[in-house]
Amino acid sequence: MCGIAGILSLNNEPVSDRRLAAMGAALAHRGPDGSKMWLSNEAGFYHARLSIIDLSESADQPMVSPDGRYVLCYNGELYNYKELKESLRRKGVRFRTESDTEVVLWSRIQEGEKALLKFNGMFALGLWDTKENKLLLARDRFGVKPLYYFKDENHFVFASEIKSILASSLVKAELSCAGLVEYFTFQNFLDKETLFEDVSLFPSGSFATIDLEKKSVSPPSKYWEFSFQEPAKRAPTKDLTQELRYHFENAVENQMVSDVGFGAYLSGGMDSGAITAVAAQKAGHLRSFTCGFDMEEIEGRESVFDEREAAELMSRRFGTEHYEVIVKSTDMERVLPTVSYHIEEPRVGQSYPNYCVSKLASRFDKVVLTGTGGDELFAGYNWRYYLNCLNEDNGGFLDKYFSYWQRLIPIQDHAIAFSPIGPKIKDLNLKDRFADQFSLNRNEKLRPEEYVNECLTFEANFFLNGLLLVEDKLAMACGLETRVPFLDNDLVDFASSISAFDKLGNLETVMKLGTNANNSALKPFLNDSNDGKLILRQMLSDIIPEEIINRRKQGFSAPDETWFRRESKAFVEKVVKNKDSKIFAYFNYEYVQNKLERHCSKQENNRLFLWSILNFDQLLEQYF
């Protein structure tokens, strides 16, 4: 696990070692165990190393092939590197190290882009061919490891984080108004957009070639993508659970490969609990880490947000060495500048609990297993699918689903909310951009279970992508590698082939309500705590305590709805009520005040909006 950065000169000017060093310095937190630079006239690469597999200097990067032709700059882990290594040995390859990096290098040399499909792991990489003057850039199929890029007529620049690209001084930090509106609509970005003008996120499951001889930069091409499909015939539940158990246990064991100590996040949910259970059994001794919250005077739906009791129950069951951190409202205020700096652009929900638990885990281990991905693979958000699976046609689905994902500012409010930048966003059509994420004819119609699979595919590409970016950056801010056993190649392939009926227990009943069903009729099914992830629950029934299996689904969230109304109200008002705040160069002052007032008066729960505003204020201070 590391940080990577690179510059290609498209105008024959030598690459500056000073620029590369500055890019590397911005990634120092990702690679506390060492750094190295490789430089030629037209190309330069920087690698900051967090040593996990083969801790020797022989595994340092950038790694050069024995003949000097290829130079690899790679961030990630291949969990099947030993199997790939044996295959390459049979072809005559002689290895100099015990690292997975060298396996990546030789796999690419031997098989070209086809090697990417054989990689089971997380990665972002740049491979330079000194003979042909070509760079291969690639990112893992699920998007676990981040990769950003910038290009103009003179340079192509890439890095693990945006701050590294900015440190090159080849691009100025300018706010993308289109990106700002996209984020404050969806609380995320649909594809490659970021908050930084001209800086793009390299798409997951993709590769691209930059050819210096031709001065050409190919657009990213997909080598793999998520696709949830109904099987031709549903398998018996017993067969499904047995095969799922096999893939799940293999996935956890695969991702335990390490030459350093590792632990596991342990929330009160069954996803992290199941991973911890399997890992503890196979490792013999395992540390686990939980983030809890100060719940003094917390009432209502937030009263169950602290999951320490459930986590401790599972820790006792699995015999882990358990550690906890308790986050208070003042902790949120204190870490906000650090969190904003490291995530660079806000995505999905509040992220400071991720940082706090990462900081805790990094005191003991370099690697930690996380349960991210279980909800997206096995339909954990049952209310999303029931609200959107009954439609007269695809057009109705797209319109309804688009409305659902407007999490912060609905498009009907854009004119007033973004009035200071109105002329800059007048041509932005987010509804069409949203529809472009689907290959659907508006006039045709799918079956309800097929709409569920459309939702799962979109959310794996969209929502999960945001979760992974936040998790990676905030863990790496602490020099910690996170691994995601649910995102194992075979497990994902198998989960994608399981029928929606085996994931959602009430789907058939909901279908009988028909397309005229309103939210009132759907409400009993939206609130069913035992629905969603049905086949996963059945598979885990003899691993996870029953009270955990049957707990109502909830996200990893602090009680900041209450904090923003009480303990942290002054902290919020310091930003939101200050007319001189930089945020009001982009937002209408009265609109933001109304959002705050309606939150404080309990008319609305605007905690996500207020968190995003606070985060944006910090980003303006630190980057713009």
C-alpha cells in the first residue's frame, strides 16, 4: 500500500525532479516507510511506500525490469500473487523479490492488458515502457484504490491523491462549479467529476495508454464492470448458502496475506462481524477496533447509533483483542480540518468517524479488514429498491430514481441555492447525466427484480465508489491499509449472479402491490429490519449472534443531527451565519440560513447538508 505519482512530458521538455519531489512530499502520509524517484528526460515517477509484503529494500519502487525496459509505479495489493507467480515461473520468469509488485510487473510484460483481468486485489498503477515511450495507467476493477489525473497540451500528470497533482504546479487549484453542483445534488459524483477544475478521477476497472511518440492520450477503456443479473434458474437456498460460505471464507483468507500485523474493524453489524469471525478463526489472534459515540442526551432514532455494546458482544464471541474510541461533538470539530484536507472532496456521508477509528487502528496495526461492500452486493438498503422497483416503464424508473438520489439540494432549488454562480451552471443538465449512467430505453419496461439489479449495479458504481475513496484516504492519512474482503473477484461474481428474490425477502409481496403502490403501502416493508441481505443472513446464521443478524440496518454515523442542534450549534453558526464566509461566493446566503433554521427547529433533518457545508468551507480555506 503506497502513494504513486508521475509526470509525462508531451512537449519534449525534461521532467522536473523538483516537481516530482513536491508531488511525492504531498503523499508522504501514504508511504511512511520510504520513498524513491525514477526520472528520465520525458517521464518521471515517485513512489511513497507503506511496507506490507516483502519488507526488504529489493521490493522498493519504482521497480525496473531486469533489462531496464519497464518501470512500474504501483499502489495496492494482489491477493493471488503467489498463484500468478507460480504460473510465471513455469514460463521461465526468474524473480528477485518476494513482493507482489514484481508479479504485477512480470504479468504485464508477459500478457499486456489481459493481465489486469487476472489480478485479484486492489491497485492503481502506472507502467512505463522506455522502448516504446508508452505509459499504461490502470485501476482495480472495484475502485478500491484511488487514482487521479490531469492533462493539457504539454503534460500528463497522475497521482493517488489530488493534492499531489496540485503540488506539481502544473495545474492551478480552481473550483469546478459543475462539480460543486453535482456534489451538492447527489452528495457524490456520478463518474470522473471532482471539485477541482481539470482534475479527473480515473474510472475503476479501466486502463488507458499515453503514447509520447504520437503525443496521444487514449480515453480510459473498461476491462471490467459491475453487472447484477437474474439467473436463468434460481438455485436451492441450501446450495446458495453453501457456495456463498465457500466464496466468503476464501475471500477473507485471501486478504489476510501480509508480512505485518493486521486487525479488523468491528461495528455492530453482521458484515464486519462475519469478517472478524472468519479472520479470528484463521489467524488465531486478532485485534478489533470500534468507533463509538458520546450519547449523553441523545434521543430518538440516533439513540441506537452507538454500536459498542454489539461490537463487544461479538468480540467476546470471537475472542478478539478489542479496542474502542469514543467520539464527542468536540472531536468532530477538532478533526474537521484534517479530515477535509485528506479527503480533498467530500463524498457520501459524514467521514470523521472513519478517520477516528483509522487513527485508533493505526496505533496497533498497518493493515485492517473492513466490511465495506456487503450492503451493495447483497441489497442491504431494502427501502431503496422497494421505492424504485415498481414502474410503468423505464422512464418512470429513471425519473423516480433520480429524485431519490437528490440527497442535499433538489434541482428545483438550484436556481436560488446557487444564485451567485448561476451563469456558470446554466447549461448543466444533471438529469441527463444521471440517465446516461444506465443503458435503458425510456419507453421499454423491466420486471421489478430487474429494476432491483439496475439499482445494485448503479450503486456499486456510484455509492460504493464514494465509500471506498473516503475509506482509503482517511486510513492512509494514518498510514493504515484497509482491505475489503467482500470485494474479492470470485465473491463479487457469485453475488452478482444471485437472484434479487434471494436477497430481498419481501420482494414478491411488494410486487403484488403493483405500480400504483404509494409510500404508505410500502412503509411496512421499508422498515422491516430482517429484510435485505437475506441469503447473507442465512449463510451467517451459525456464525453471527442472532441478535446481530436481526438488528435493524443502520449506517456508520455519529449523532450529529442532535450535535448540530445543540453541542455544535455555535460551531456550525460560526460558518453558516458569517456573511463574509467564502462559501457565499457560491451559495445564496438566505437559502443556507433557511436550511440551518429548519434543522434547528426540528422541521427537517439537514445534518448531511450542514456537514457538507462545513466540509466545503474547510476545502475553500485549504485548497482554493
